[in-house]
Amino acid sequence: MRLEKLLRWDVRLSEQLRVSPQQRWRWRWEAFLAHSGDSWFWALAMGLIWLSDWSSPWHRRAALLGIGIVVLAVLVLAIKFLVRRRRPEGEWGQIYRSTDPHSFPSGHAARAALLTVMAWGLGPLWFSIVVTLWLPLVSLARVRMGVHYLSDVLAGVVFGALAGLGMLAVQPVLLTSFPFLF
């Protein structure tokens, strides 16, 4: 009964946070932020950085971040198919609604938290600060655009942060087990 009450509160609060398409510039800004956490974008960016300069410290960072993104995506997808919470009703984000109808936890929020935690562990400072500022923006944008409930993004942030800590913990094992990647 308490869980039901909490879920109703979550739905109401999430609906109140939504942005209306009539708020044209705000809508576009939130849509941009909501897409900025897409896994394909981050995986592609890390792949290009990894390929660009093998002598740069970014080569190793990109490999570790890329591995973290892929591992996290698999784990989030598994949880989504176990929980099977339907996304909020809405028009925006048809790509997400058609390819992934489940909303809990938010993969975008989890990815943003993973990148943030790993950035603080791997550096540099400017990157850590940028992703720390970006984390709440992309997470809230997912709710504001109506593809997640607030609890989805909160759970995603917690899960992503834990995954980021896990990735930092296994970093020495990855570096020695797969030296050709780094």
C-alpha cells in the first residue's frame, strides 16, 4: 500500500515537471539535454577519442569510459526487462518508446552518473566539473520531456554512480588483463 502511494506521488510530481511543447525554446533546450545522454553518442565519442591518439591520456580514459558505458547499458537493460515499468504516456521520444518501452531505471541518468563518477576518478578536473554539472540537467530533462518518472532517474543516478565506482575498482584488472585496449 505504501509503495502504491509513493508511485502515485511519483507520477503526479513527474507530470508537474513536464515541459509543454508550447514553451518552444524551453522544449527545444530540454529535448537537446534529454538526447545528450544517448548511449550511441557517448559510445561513438569514446570510440573516436580512443582511435585518435594512442599516446594521449585520453586514449586510456576513452577505453575505460567506453567499457563502462557498454557494461552499464547491458545491466540497465536487464533491470528494465525484469521490472517492466512502462514509460509515461507522451508523444516526444518515439525512438525510446519504440525501441525500449520500459522506463525503470533511466539509462540516460545512469550513464550520466557513471561518467561523472568515473571522471572524478580518471580526470582531468575540467571534464569532471563539466559532467558533474551536466548530470542533473540530462536526468531532469528525461522527466521534463515525459520519457521517465522522477524515480526512474533517481534510481538511474544511484545505479550509475555505483557502476562508476565498480568500474574504477576493476580498472587495475582491466588494464592488466586487456593491455591492448589501453
